[in-house]
Amino acid sequence: MGLFSRKSDPPLGALPTAPLPQPAAPPQPLAGELPCSAKGCSNTTGVACSYVDRRNRRCRTAWCPEHQFLVNGKCYCRRHANTVDAVGDQEHTTYGFAMPDLSNRAPSLVRWVANDITDRVEEILERYRTPGEQYRRERVHAVRSVDGSVRWEVTWQLFDHTGSRVRISIEVRESSPTTLSARVGQLIVYSETPPWILHRERNEEMVPETDVRERDMFYDMLLKAVEEHLKDSDEPY
Ligand SMILES: [Zn+2]
Ligand SMILES: [Zn+2]
């Protein structure tokens, strides 16, 4: 129970949100001399992405002031801004066992999806919440299994003084970094590769409207699977 500090947990409906890092806004964009890596951008005022992984490899992208993402005053590409925001940077890592590999998309993907669906997960939990229960959303964090494998997850839960009652989480395993799974309690109720990743793997160009529609459908299916399980089960989760 030490994890839960009831006094500091905000009531449902007044939750702190964790927005995605936004492209840097004035007054402190960083300007350099590298060609920008953004598709179609011809600026040569790019600054290198600051990400360095546990094997001391650097990200090879650079971003102009219009396309860069700043975290703690440093320039990152979108993926690594998400990674650093999830796990901290080299000096302030909350990962516990060195920075994820350069190509590790798991923390970024989990964080991205969590932010997209968090309002809807809150709505679901609100319906299942009993009087006196608190709500909590955890940040993206790594969980190491007994077999040594690592998964990245975000958890939403309802709990009271006896502990967690309803627990919904999404996760991506490092060994299967394109598969997003959802759990209710310990049970995996959904596991799929998101459509935008399938398109990227096939090098398919996406129309933005189609992309949005497919994302919505993906989230609908994921949340439907979660709710079906909540409805069907009388057990605590
Ligand atoms: Zn640019
Ligand atoms: Zn990067």
C-alpha cells in the first residue's frame, strides 16, 4: 500500500494530463546547421537528436526549430522525445537499467497510445467506480519479468484501502515491439499490431483521414475487449 498516497491522488475528472511533447515553441527553439530530417523540410538549421542509448549509440536525425521536440531543454526526434519523457534522460533515468536501445519503440508506442485512449479509459473506470474508490494512472514504466524479458506499460486503476480492485493496462514487449496488448488485471484481453505500424512496415503512404479512422477503429476494438471482460467478470481484477 506504500505506493498509494491517497491524499495526493486527485479525484476522477480532475486528473493531471500527460500531453505529448510538442514541437518547440518560441522563445527557446534550438538552431543548428544540420539538414532537417522532417519529410519535405528543406531547412538547414537542424540540431541533432540528443538521444544516446545504453550502447552509447546516438540517434542520427536532426531537427530544425519548427520540427524539433524539446525535453529538458534538449532537442529530440519525436520517438526519442517520447522515450525520454517516459524514462527520463541519461542523467535522470527512471528506467533503472540504462537507456533503451536506439531502435526500441516500445516506450514511445505505449506512451503514444496511452495518451490517445486515456480519456476513454477514465470514462470506463468512472462507470465501474464504487463510492470511496480512488483513481490512479501510472506513468510509462518498464517491468522486468522473471525470465529477464522487459515490457513497457501504462496502468490505470481503481483502488481503496484494501488495494487495487480494477486494473487496466496496455503494454509493449521489447521482444515484440510492434504488438500492443491490453490487460484487465493479469489477463491479456487484446493483442494486435496497430494499423499505422502495419502501414509503415509495408512502406505504405497514408492519407491523414484514413489514418485517423483506422486509429479510432483500433482503439474502439481494444477498449471494447477491455469492457467486455470487465462486464463478464464478477471477480476483482
Ligand atoms: Zn524542419
Ligand atoms: Zn532521435
